[in-house]
Amino acid sequence: MLDIQNISKTFNPGTVNAKTALSGLSLHLDEGDFVTIIGSNGAGKSTLFNAVAGGFYVDEGSILLGGEDITFLPEYKRSRFIGRLFQDPLKGTAPGMTIEENLALAYLRTAKGTSAFSRISRKDKELFRERLSLLHMGLEDRMKQPVGLLSGGQRQALTLLMSTLVTPKLLLLDEHTAALDPGTAEKVLELTKNIVEEEHITCMMITHNMRQALELGNRTLMMADGNIVLDVGGEERKSMTVEDLLTRFKAGAGHELDNDRILLSDAAR
């Protein structure tokens, strides 16, 4: 499904501010894989997502999705088959537009390659209402309200729905519950698990919670210095503890994990 081969990216090359963000990274995902990713700030997690989503072109290497080489495909074209949620719940929606209009934009872009509102049919609107009802937030009765009136959790749930209204080839979740309160985060995470499982979506999720990284999906990656230092799944992953992860990280990275946010989030569990 996803084949990343030896990609590298250096920002500000040839200057004193040069920063190698990805260094010869390779990764293969099978269709239906749900991969959790953990690592310190600057490890390259979001940079990897930007490379896959088309936020920039890599300096070296290639990216194939579903057998198609997308290495130099523009971001707006990749967005038709790659869904993405960010940590900031305000990023994925247009606040001045209604819930229905936001859904229409997402649906028409991915399903029909257009943004002409005149092409939204009654059947399409019924689909929006039906899918909104699955969120159990009452948004199906507020379709004409501006998205700017929604809470952060409601907007993130709506963004999740927009990203999966037409099943994407790949879904990228960049700490998409980190900015929400614990109760809302749990609800959005449960929605995520249900949608990914029911639609059999290939998914990559960045998280700062190591227990969560072991409990969700079927594979866990740990990153450091722009590369993957641990890739574990199957029976080995089922028996792993947070302490095992930390030990394996040190062996792969050559140093201990030193991110307080990650360590404290697990200590609090």
C-alpha cells in the first residue's frame, strides 16, 4: 500500500541553519495497517507526514501509494486520496462556512474532483446527515450552522468525518486528540478507532502516549534523528510494556528517550 524508500530531507541546506529532518528513511505499510508513531520533538514524525502528504518534495528517495509514484505529485492532488488531521482542531475546517458546506467541500474534492456546490444533490445531503448522526453529537440537526460555533472536540470530530467521508487510501493523524480535554479526546479517539476499523483504512497516527501507542493499531514505530529506530508488531508487540519500549528505543537510537511530555503522560496513567 505505502512504500517509502530511502527518503531524506534537509532544510536550509548549505547554511548554518541546515537541519537534516529525514535521513534515509524507509517504511512499508500493508493495506489496512494501523501504525502508531512515537518520538521526541524533532525526531521527524510530522516531517514524515509532510513528506507523504506533499507539504514539500523530498531531496532523495521515493514515495509510492497504492503502486503509484507520488514523490513529486503536488499536495492538492494528494489530498484527494490522503486524509489528514492536525493537533489544532481549528485547522481542518472553515469556520465561516456551515457544517454542510464544509462537508460538501470535502466530499466534492475527494469524490468528484470539483468544488462546485451546485453539484451537491439531495442524496449527498442525506449522506452527510447520516454520517453526522454516527458522531452522536447532534450535528446532523445543525447542518446550517457555521462551524465556528462548534467546540474544539466537535470540530475535530467533523474534520475526521470530512477526511473519511470518501474512504482515503491513507489517513494521517498528527496528535489529533492532544489539544482536547481528556473526555473529549477519548470520544474522538473512539470515533477514530471505529471509523478506521469499519472502513479498513490504512492509517498512521502520531501520539505522545506510549501506552496508547501499544494499545492502538497493529504496529508501533519509534523515531529519532529523522529515522525509524524501532518497528514492532504482531505477538512481540502484544507482550511489550512501556519499559520494554524505552529499552528498545535506547538500543536503537543510542540514547535514552528524553521527552518529558511523553514520559509524564505515561507516568500519569
